[in-house]
Amino acid sequence: MTDSLQPQFAEVLTLIQTAQQKVFAATNQELIKLYWSIGKYISVAFAHAKRDRLASREWGQKTIEQLAAFIQAQEPGIRGFEKRNLYRMRQFYETYPNSEIVSSLLTQISWTHHTILMSRCKTEDERLFYLQLTVTDRYSTRELDRQINSGIFERTRLADAKLPQTNHPKPLIGVFRDSYVLDFLNLPPNHSENDLKTALVACLRDFILELGRDFTFLGQEYRLQVGNSDLAIDLLFFHRELQSLVAFELKVDKFQPEYLGQLEFYLEALDRDIKKPHENPSIGVLLCRDKDDEVVEYALSRSISRSISPTVVAEYEIKLIPKEVLRRKLNEFYELLAGN
């Protein structure tokens, strides 16, 4: 094969790969619809059996086991219709009884994704959150499992509830977290800011998964020059949906109000010298080892009035946070809001 033919052969390969992806997506859509339809049939039959004595004799507790055996006997080579999976199909229908959502959203992810969502999520709100996130960010099953383990639902809801009012042209709801779980860095308890920064850049793919797929990395120690002073932003990203530069400043100790001054200065420099005319004002994220929410609220209330460029203060953990702790914190915060 000559080198001149490689680009043309690559085009043919791209056509094959694109067609394969379309075939897989179409097959998955039909499979999810089939599982939902079977689940509906079983659920309706059981509901009818509860109301009708004659029907209840036929659709009892062992019926699904008999159905699985019948399918296996009739189609020995077919897989996926074992008793356990038939129960999941029934659960699938009863979880999403609205047929409209099946065609619009549920068919965009695999059956394995759905079994994870049904078994791991405790509430409808949590399940729909992860469902939408899986579709938009195209999570693999491994990535979805990791995000549920890290409690990204609770951490996002906490951040949304605590997010101060800003003058930013686009809402920041759902974009930032109250805390970031960086367990993939394998950092020791006593680490420096340089250790943290270096590890984040080395594990950039996992860090962007934790942040969200709309974040694009622009650089570490991003250089700014103001007058005769050379400045460096720890990590600089761009968020595609918000159309904003996002500056991350890293602190390995507890939040201090004076940390905001430095970050606000960076945002001002970004907005004046780096931001393009069509982009929205820059956003700052101060990532600390720990924070006192009341101190953060006081500090942010003064800085927000100064500029349209908002600042988010979050903390990071180097180990997974137990989900029961996150749920308790979220419930306590909702109770506090209700009391006010």
C-alpha cells in the first residue's frame, strides 16, 4: 500500500465505523423499547391478577420463572430473558410508565446503564439526574458507577442550593460542585499545592470527568502580565456551555477570606486581556481543602457586588465521601432553608 492511498483508505474506514455506530444505536433503541414493552405486559398482568381471582391463579409468584423457562425452551440460543432480567423489565416499566420518555431519553443509553440506575438511585430526582448526565456526558457504565459512588448528585444539589446570586449572563446551576472528590489522585494526607496541581494535570481525563465534559483545559500556571508583574493562574479551563473562561486556584488549607482577593484580581485580568469579545465574563473557582460555609457566605457577599465575574468556593476530598454523609448534609441544608 502506498502512502498516497492511506487518506482514502482512512475515509472508507470512517464510513464503516460510522455505520457500525448507527447500527449499534438503532439496535439498542429497539432493545430498550422491547424490554419496556415486556415489562409493561408483565406489570399489567400482575396488576390484573390482584383484582381478579381467576387471573391470580395464573399470574402468581412463579409465573416469571415459568415465562423465562418457556422463552428458553422455545428459543434456546436467545439470551437476556432470564428470570432476574424479566423482573428488571417489570421494574423498568414501573419506574418509567410514561411511554414518551422511553422514546425521547431512555433509548439513548444501554440496558446495563439502566440496571445501574434502578439499583443504585434512591429517589426519582436522583435517578433522572444521573440519566440526563449519562446521556449528555456519554458516560460509560464504569464512569456512571464512579459518579454515583462519589455522590455527584448530592454534591451538585448542595452547590446549587448554596450558589450565590450573580450577574453572570448564564445560570451556573448544575455546573459547579460544593465539593470535588479527587480520590483518583492517590495523594497523601499531607500534600502541597504543587503536588495537587501536578497530580490534577497528570490525571486530567479523570479530573475533567469529575468537573463535567463541557470543561476544556487551557493550561496550568497560565501566565498573565499586568503592568510589570507576571502572574500565574493554577489551572485555566474554558466552559463551552457557559462560554466563559474558568480559573481554578488551589489551596491545601482551610478557606480564608483573603484568598478571594487574589482570584478576583486574576478574573479582572482575564476579562480585560484574555477574554474574547463574544465570550461571557470569566468565572473563578477557589478549591480549598476545607471551608466554613458561613465564612464563605460573608466573604462572597462582598465580592459579588464588585463584579459580574462570579467566584465559587468549593472544597476537595482525596477519598470518597460516604453517600449517607452527603445525603444527611443535603437534608440538613434543605431543612435549614425551610426553617428560614
